[in-house]
Amino acid sequence: MKQSILLLSLLTFTMNLGAEAFKSQEIPTSELIKQNRQIVKLASEEISKTLPQKVDAYTTLLKVVGEDTTLTYIFEINTGAKSDETVKNEDRTRMKKAVTKGICQSSKRFLDAEIHISYLYKSAVSKTKLFQFDVSKVDCTSSNRN
């Protein structure tokens, strides 16, 4: 936990440093993307050190993958007696709304830095993909959250 706080502080400092530099001079887009790739790599490595981790009674965060400028969180859901198809049909809309709202609140700094967040959910029983929600800064505008 201490390491995660340290990493987030480091990432916040790095993102703020990049923002200050951006204000004072024009930074090429390629440099910003390179910086974001490094942040994604560091964040995924640091978060992964504490995994797997139980999120709630049904959900476990298995791993975090950093690829390009996207952090992908991979979760496993114990769907109990529900089939994968039932979960996909009945829970997708509700989950997408809740996940997007949560990401917009908890990962604002990443999203503001043009780092994308993706949540991938797999069935604990079948190990198949149930759904995936990709969130970027544009998904968090007030008109899109309603």
C-alpha cells in the first residue's frame, strides 16, 4: 500500500511537471505520448505487485497490463449460478455506468493526461470474457455521464 501511494505521488509529480513544461513551451506530441507510455508502464508494474486482490464478494482484480497509453485492469467475477450469457445480458448496462463513473472519479489524473483506462471482466468459472469497458477523458464529460 505504501508503495502504491509513493507511485501515485511520483506519477502525479511527473504529470504536473509535464503540464508545467507544456505551459512554458510547446512540447511535441510524440514526447507527451512517450511520457504517458512510461507512466502506464510504471503504474501497471507497481499495481501488479499487490495482485491478485479481492475487490468485493464477487470480484477479484487479477492483474493490470500497461500497453501503449492504456492501463487495462483485468478482473474475474464469480457469477454464482448465473450463466455467462445471463450476466452479459442483464448486468452489462448497469456495470458500464457504474464502472465509467468510478473510473472518472478515481482516475481523473490519468484521464486528464490522455491515459486511457480499460476494465476487462472475465468469468471465474469459464474464464471467458464477459465484458470490457474502455474509458477516456471524453467519456467523463457531464453530458456523457448522465
